[in-house]
Amino acid sequence: MAKAGKKSSKPKPKVHKDLQGLDIVIDQFGEIKANMNIEKLNDFLDKNVDDKKLAERDDYEELKKGKKKKK
């Protein structure tokens, strides 16, 4: 006998205030579906996450400053 359709009562994870309401789902074809504009997500990541691949460069600090001035 199949179980009745119960919705899981998992608590929502804590997120940064700029990302409140963000919901990301990967569908059956592997496509990422988000309820927030991808450009907004990229801007958030650019501001708040250091790029590990670029950290080894000598001019990394200048690159970081250049991103912030761009806006």
C-alpha cells in the first residue's frame, strides 16, 4: 500500500537578507529553475564571494576593486 502524500515539514534554511525568498529547483532534465533573476544572483555572488581561482593572481586586489567601482 502506498503512503499518503505527506509534505515534508523541513524548516527553510537561513539565508542572507538579500536572498530572502530565493527558491532553486533542479528539474528532471537537470535544468536549474529559480524564482529570482539570475543577474541579481550573480551580482550578489560577485559582491560577497571571493573567486578562488583568481586569488593566486598578483593583481587580484585591483580586480576586486574594479568590480566594485563598476556599479
